[in-house]
Amino acid sequence: MVDETKDLSKKEQMSFLIRFVDKESNICERSIGCYHMANSNAESLASEIIKILSINKLDIMNCIGQCYDGASVMSGQYSGVQERIRSKVPHAIYVHCYAHRLNLCLVQTLQNIPHLCNFFNTIQNLYKFLMNGQIRYELFVRAQKDKQIPVIHLERLVETRWAYWYKSIQKVNMRFTEILEVLSILSHQGDQTARAIGILKEFSNISFIKTSHAMEILLQTIHCASVELQGASIIQSSAVNLLQNTKQNIQKMRNDTFWDKINNSAKLVAEKNEIVYENSSRNRRPVRLNRNLQDFFVQSTIGQGTYENNSNTSIENNLPLSDIKIIFYTAIDRFLNELNHRFSNPSNEIVLTCNIFSSSSIDYFNLKSPHLVTFIDHYKHFKINYENLQCEFPSAKNLINHVNIDRDDGIHDLYSISKILNQLPNGFQETLKIINILMTLPVTTASNERFFSSLKLVKTHLRLTMGNERLSDLLVIAVESDVSGKINLDDAVDIFSKIKKRRYPLIN
């Protein structure tokens, strides 16, 4: 698993992590180091990856998968890093980071709906207005303390970290009344009254309140999937099932009963803050587009928009300005379309092999499953013996069926089966080979992102001249603290002192 970023000295740093299954069937992700890349083209990156594996005495032929972000230099089908690695290791399949893809789905959806773009711009303007000014910030804090409620600080919106979007909307809804009170005060006093009046007008709108409540619920559902996809121990089959459940939960939001709940909660907030519930918008000038350009105006990657010259409609698919429900449904439809597009091939033959190790599947320990045959042929380097599997599968199935599992549904999955069979490793060698490969397949590069978070703590403005090797070593120690914390420092000093003869002895 590889990812790149720039450090404080503007050097391009590549983080390198490996994923493996230990002897106790635990999935582990460990960092190898951080490497400065003078050139970030596909050829240089692929050569550096092969070099790093060689230096650490890791056989590249044992690589079963590679996981990067969606940058063309990494994911290119003809000359990208993944293709150059596959030319040497044909069975090392490429996995586009699931967390990145989910983020792209949301960003692409929201950027193509003007009403939601304006909504999030208002949220961002509120954050800049209240959080970046000391007097305005203190006023917002005091408004919360006077009511003896916990002080909450608003979150900014970050495009690459859309979990902040959910947290930002959640906090705005939690402190909506206090925000209105502060904006009302700032609209009459202070050095930016006009800005406060503009934001207050946007907030004192029932359309804004409905949108805020609808987006919080939608992002909350997606947020759960995002957090789970960032886990180091998640496997491919679990990620696919998680996305399918997320789709189903989002689809359930597209009904009048669910919208009525949002409508009622927005109505309560409006009544509490004395905001007019009915939206009485004035007649607007009709939207007139040049007929010669009408066929060429495409507002998203999903489809082409159609427009009419009605006086009370917006540019967004002829939506009535007061009907936020249709906009909410549009966001749901587009997000589901983006999910289907970006996760168009999750059920490949490799991932479907996981169904063999699920007691709820019809392929449960099925030797004749076509997915198993494809899997064995794809990973022929590991010499999985099909004849031995014919002996192991029936025995393993009987053994597992007599073992109780601490789950409400009583279903055995890849995790539980691996734990049971790992107690008898010599009896199920070929089966454990398949299980270990399936559990080792990467899903996300979130661990690389966490590695970069430590990079900002290690390489500070006072350490800009730090050498590349020292930076890499310090980062590994910082990131792998659970391992480095077990090192006996006295033994480490003894080993260091014996590396070479010194003019002055370090120890007596």
C-alpha cells in the first residue's frame, strides 16, 4: 500500500506499508518507511517500490495485491504503477482505495447540485465568520456558556476529508439557536455587520433548515460506512457487503414517510426560533438559455439537464424553489448512481471466493464453485493443491459446524473460520492458504493517511533539515508505537555501542 504527500520542506514523501496475516490469523498493517521521491512519474515509483521490497528482503512474487488512490500515475491501465507491477507479478491485483472512492462519490454528487453547493458554502462562510474572528468567537462561546450547555466549536469543510462535512452540519444543527442569536447581535454591532446580515438571512430560511436536517441524516449514513472502510482489519467481502447495506439504507430514505420526519423536525426548529415555516418566495425572472447551446449544457456526469422557461423554477431539473424534497431525492439518486459507477466491479471472481467461507452462502465449502477454480488459477504461484482441498473441505465444514459462535445470527464468516482452522494448521494447509490470501487483499490506504498525520508531528519547522533516512526511522518508531514500546532501551544501547569500534567507549 503506497501513498504520497509533501512535507513541510516541500519534498515529495512516499509512505510504504505492507498488509499480512500473522500466525494467529490476525490482519496486520505495518509501515516499512517513508521515502523521498525526486521524481514522481510511474516508472520512478514502480522502480522504488521494487527496490524497497528487495532491500527489506521481501519476495515481490508473494505480493497478492496492491492498493493506491485513483491518481492516473498510480492506476493507469497501460503505463501506471499498478500495471508496471503486474507486468512482473501478474497475480498482484490492483485495488482502488475504497475510502477514496466513497469520498469521490459524495464530492461529485454535491458539486453538481447548485442548491447544495450554496448550502455548504453558507456553512463554510459561517465557520470562517465565527471561528476566525476572536471577538465573534468569544461571543459564540459565551452564548453557549450562558445557557450552561457544553461549548461546541464549529468544524470547517475539507473536500478530501468529508467526515468533517457531517460533523460540521451536526454541530450547526445542535447550536442552531445560539448561532442565530450571535448573528443577530453581530448584524447590529461589529465591523462586519453586512456579512452577518447576509449569513443570518440564509440561516433564517425554512429551506436552509430542511436542507440541513436532510443532509445530516444522509451524511450520517455515509459516515458510518466511511469510518468502517478506514479500519485496518476490514476485508474485501466485508467492504462489499457494507457498501450494499449503505445503498439499501440510502434508498429507504427516498419515500414520503421519511421526508415527513425531516419536515416535522425542521418545523419544530422553525417554530422554536420564530422563523416563518411557509416559504413565500417572490416571482423570479424566467431562466432563458440560448437555444443554440441548450443541447450542450450538461450539469453533471450522470446525465443531461432539461430546462423550461417557467417563472417559478430553478435551473436544477425544473425543481420548484420551495420543494427541497425533490432536491433531496436528486442527491440520493445521484449518489447511488455514483456508487454504482465507481464500484461497478466489486463482485469479481476473487472477492466472490469469500462466499465459500460464509455459512449463509449456497457456495459454502463448495469445491465445484467456479469462483474457487478461477481463484486457484489466478494465484497459481502459491501452488494451491486442489486434490488436497477435496479432503480438507468436508472435514473443515464438519468441524466448523460443531463449533458455536458468539453471534446472534450464528453465521460463520472468514474471520471465525480462520480462527478455528488455525488451531490445526497442518491439517488444513491448502484451505488456510486461500483464507490468508483473501484476508490479506488490501481494501484502503487509510493507514497511509494516518502515517502522514505522524509526518506532520515528526518533521516540524524546527526539523526541516532532517535527513531522509532519519525521518523514515523516526516515523516508523512513532507509527509502530505498539512494537517500538516493547524495545528494551538498555539492550538497544548495547547493540548500538557494538556496531563499530569507537575512539571513546560508550559503555564500560
